[in-house]
Amino acid sequence: MDVLKIFVVEDNELYAKMTNHHLSLNPDNEVEIFRKGKECLDNLYKRPDLIFLDYSLPDLSGIEVLRKIKQTHPEIPVIIVSGQEDVSTAVELLKEGAYDYIVKDENAKERMWKATNNVKENARLRDEIEKLREEVNSKYDFSNIIGNSQAIKKVFTLIEKAAQTNITVSITGETGTGKELVAKAIHYNSKGKSKPMVAVNIAAIPTELLESELFGHEKGAFTGAVNKRIGKFEEAQGGTIFLDEIGEMDILLQAKLLRVLQEKEVTRVGGNNTIKINARVIVATHRNLAEEVKKGNFREDLYYRLLGLPIELPPLRERDNDIMLLAKYFVNEFAKENKLGKIQISSEAQKKIMSYPWPGNVRELRAVMELASVLADDGKIEPENINFNSTDSIGDLLSEEATLRDYTSRIIKHYLDKYNKNVVLVAKKLDVGKSTIYRMIKNKEIEI
Amino acid sequence: MADKIYDLSQLEELAGGSDEFVKSMIETFLEHTPGQLNDLVQAYRQGDLETMAGIAHKIKPNIDLFGINEIREDIRQVEKLGKTGQNSDELPALIDKVNTILNKSFEQLKSH
């Protein structure tokens, strides 16, 4: 903000003139004087940044003018200037939304000057926050999730639906498919986008610390709790709490989480008071939670409570042409960021990219393409620039020189993991009888 | 010429060296205050103490600004008595003093 537009509402000519002179010492201040309350109200459309309002005006009382301003333009700070100090009036005016109360004495001009600077600083910060918020919003716009495949378009539709309400969302998908990106896209397109999005990776926090991390704790709740701490649920108030790797949560804590979700309130560890929570919950996991429920690792009641709107992210290998689209996108972005000039991908290299299963999904693709961009000569990526460092690549496997039986069981296990233990599908893919697979499982040649 | 009954140091400090500003402030003072003073006396004579208090309230900062310190407290007393609505014995003398001193200040300021 360059110019600060200031209204001075003052019927005393002298005082008005003096205020004008004083405030205009700063060339950034643009002062306009009004003699009557009504004149000020009629000119509010000019959107002043600050109003100095004399308390006793000929037409309307200061409190009437203040109320009218606050009704239509609650964001404009109004500073009451009064001929005498009257604490009860001052308190009442502040309650009605006045920004400050200044008495016309020898300190008045200092205080007006200070108030003007405060308002200016606040406006500058507000502008900056607004700008940053917009930046963040555009960063997590839908356009950051790239793809044209049917599989990903279905995800876009679900994100849009999720953003319209505050329903709980559960995101599943293999590692590297972009679960956090989807959570952010939902948050930054929903009503609570100006409120915080708080992400917690359940797998990254030791079980014994997780409870206080999520729900907070009071001072002295346990050894080492020297200070009170606000939990992530409280932090996310009005916004979104994103619980990543929810499948890794300890079964005892699951019971507490369930209670929080049902009651919509938390109790800090060691505390007695409950705190109302109104954050949207988004959970994500790479596990099949239904399976975990069957195995007894995940509470069934919590599973249903969290299911909400399920969004299943497709693995990259099922996203057809998105693989090439993304590969090119990552190469372009990397080249732009590092000023490498245009980099192309040769058709042999493209074939190599398309025929790889991408177990690490988009994350792996990005890493591989960035490395390829660095290794590429003459602005062209060739097959030898593309290195898969996946742990179960066939080259590594062969170098181990295991028995054929061992290889067979490992290959089948790999497929079973990949296709969600769907024996019929795997048998078809590998062109073996499903009874072979069942027999191997029964004989413990394959562990699942 | 008698001793000045006003003190422009506060005004000059505000002006920050701008004689023009001081001049224009004196002009404004002379333009508005005599009328206000007239209204004040009228209201007093008509026994409209509430209006009188309101006008005193408006004149008060002018008196402070021009450093007319002789009636600094008197104008406040006029406002206070007017507000409480009691036609005190003090009032005639106070009004008279404010009237005299302010008129004197008008004369002096005209030749500033």
C-alpha cells in the first residue's frame, strides 16, 4: 500500500485544520475533512483506510456514526477523538468496535501519528498475508495434479465433491501416488482454506508421543511436559487435519481417536477440560484398511467412522498416457528451474519409461526423470540416461543366483502384493494355474 | 501594546516552521471563535445551560491550542457547570472573564 486514505470527521475548524496539517506531514497520507457525521457516511464508498471521528458532532453522536460505519464497512478502523476523557464512554465505544480512543490533549497528535502508522503496518501485513495465501492456493490448485487418464479424472471429480462439504475423506493408494497432494487440493479448494491445514504422519511419530502430539497436553501431564502444548487437532481448528499413514496407528490410540471423532472434542493429556473441535479430517494410508480390520490390526468402528468419502489413487502404471505426460512435465519443470534449455526424450527412452511398472509411482518417476535430465547429452534423454533403482528390478534379482523355485515364489509373491492378493488375477497374469499358487501358499513357499 | 495573553509555541511546534500554517490557523480562529463566543453568551443569557456546555466544549481546544492560559480552567468550569445543569453563582463571573479575555485575544491576534 502506498497511499493511506484518512477521513477526519471534525466540526471544529481549527482542530480539523491542525489534524490535517499534522497528518499531511507524511506525504503518503491523503487526508479528507468532513464537518458532519452524515458527510462522512455519504463518502464511505471512497473506502478510507482509517477514520478519525470526533465524538461530539453537530448532527449525529459519535456512537451513532461509529455504529453506521461498522454496519456497512466493518473492516475500516475508526479512532474516536474526544474533547474529554471519559472512561466508561471509551469502554463502550471500544466494545462497539472502535479501534482506539484518543483525548484531545497535548499528547493527541503523537497518538494520532502512532495510530496512523499502526494502521499502515497492519494494512501492509494484511496485504502480504492475502498475497501469500493466494500463492499457496494456486500452488495446491487442481492444476498441480496432472493427468488426462480416465483413472485420474475420476479422482478430480471426487476431490471437487469432497471440497464442497466437510465430509471425512479417506485416501488410499500406493506409495508415491500423491495422497498428500490430493489432501491439499481438497483443503485449498474448500471453505476452510483460509484456516490451517495441519499434516501429521502417524508412522513418523513414536507411539508414546503421538497422543500428546495429536491432542496436546497440560503442563506437568507427564515427565518432561514442562509447558502446556496445543495438539494438532486444536491447531487445525476450522481447517483440515491430515492424518497420513493412519494404518500405522497403535490400537489403543485408535480408541481415543474414535472418541474424539464421535464427540468432536479433545481433552489434552493431563487436562480436565474438553475443547470443541471443528476440523475436517482427511486420512490416508497405503494399506488396505479393510484387510487390516480383518486381521484385527485396525478397529472396525474407527474404520467406518473414517471411511467417509473414499478416494482411491490409481497407481501410475494404470494411468496409461499419464506416464509420458508426467515424465515430460517433470523434465520441463526441472529444465526450467535449472535453466538447462529444452530437453527432449528419445522414442527409445519413451519405450523404456512406458514398459516399467513404476512401483514407486509418481514420486519415483519424478526422481528418475530429474536424474535423466542431468545425465542427458545435447538436450536429449536416451535409454541409458534412465536408471531404475527400484529394489526388485530384474537385474538385481538375477545377480543373486537363487534357485528357480525360490525365484518362482518371489515373483508370485511380488505379483500377489501388487494385485492386492487377488490369486485369480495373478494366476491369469502369470499364466499359471491358481491351484499352483494356492499350493505354494499352503506349503509356505509363499508368505502372505 | 499590552503583554500577549496568548502563547503560540504549541501551534508553532505543530507547524514545524511553516509560518503560512500558523497564519492560516490564526485566520480560522478569528473566523470561527467570535461567533462561538457570541453563541456561548447568548445561551447563558437564555438559561440554556446544556447548549452552553456544548459550545464551551467546542471552544476549549481552541483556547488550549492558542495558549490562552488565563481562561484554561475557566472554560472547563463553564462546561462542567453547564453539564450538571446548575446555575451556579460562579457562572456570571466565569462567563464575563471568558468573554473579556477571548475578545482581548481576538484584538491581539489580529495584529499578530
